[in-house]
Amino acid sequence: MPIPKPDSGETEEKYISRCISDVIGEYDADGQAYAVCKGEFDKEKMTAQKLFVEELKKYIKYNSR
């Protein structure tokens, strides 16, 4: 089963709880489902932040002319 993606505006706590319940049967080691879900949440958060920074740079460059 694929790792679920965080919904827009979903808190870390709610996402990780939902994610773990979806993937818990696929991992044997204690904490492994949490680690996978936490990693996915952090990855999505960083992607959103990178996109925001890129758009902000474009805005600043355009408006500084």
C-alpha cells in the first residue's frame, strides 16, 4: 500500500495517526510505521516550503525592478 500524503492543512499529529493506521500492517519493527509517516510528513512540508520560497523570490525579483 502506498504511503498516504498529508491533506492540505492537516496537522502533523492527525496525519501521523491516520498514516500509521493505514500502514501499520506493512512494518514489523516497533516505530517503523511512525518513522515512515513522519518522514513523509516532513518531506511534504519541506516541498511546500521550497515552493513558497521560490515563489517569494520571483515576487521579490519582479517587484524590485
